[in-house]
Amino acid sequence: MFHLNCVKTIRHHNANPPFSTFYPSFPTGANLESLEKERLELLTDIRIRNNNRVIADKMAHTFAYRRQEVVNQEPGIKDFKDRWPALFQQKEVII
């Protein structure tokens, strides 16, 4: 027999957990303009065959820029995929 008295409800104590606003520092010497330029280069580099090392390096270098974009702009998946297609490649997805 099931009694409602035995059911515990889960309460959300903090709607915005602290990790949601984590901002990693930009790489040394990088700023918004230089990272946006690198993002645009990445869109070209992704079309080149056997360019995995260059793509991986640029993805690592632009991580802070992507993170800032996600937190501040909260883009939809389609918009984010259009801006960062390399992030959705199989080698970038960790399961």
C-alpha cells in the first residue's frame, strides 16, 4: 500500500547553481575580437580534410569565448551549432 505521507519532495534550494556562471579566463593575449576571428577561421578549417589537430587546437583556444557566449546569450542549439559546428563533431562529444 502506498501512503502519501512517505513521499518526500525534492526542493531546489538554488535555481542557479554556481557552475552556471563560471567564466574561464581568455588565453594570454586574446580578446573578444581575436577570438571571434579565430572562430571564423574555424568555420573554414572545419571544411578541410584531415585537419583535426588544427580544429582541436582552435577549439581548446576558444573555450572561454564559447563559455561566455553560452552564459551571457543563452543561444538555442541551432544557433550555437551554426556558430560552432566543430563542437558537434563526434570527436568533440564526450560520453
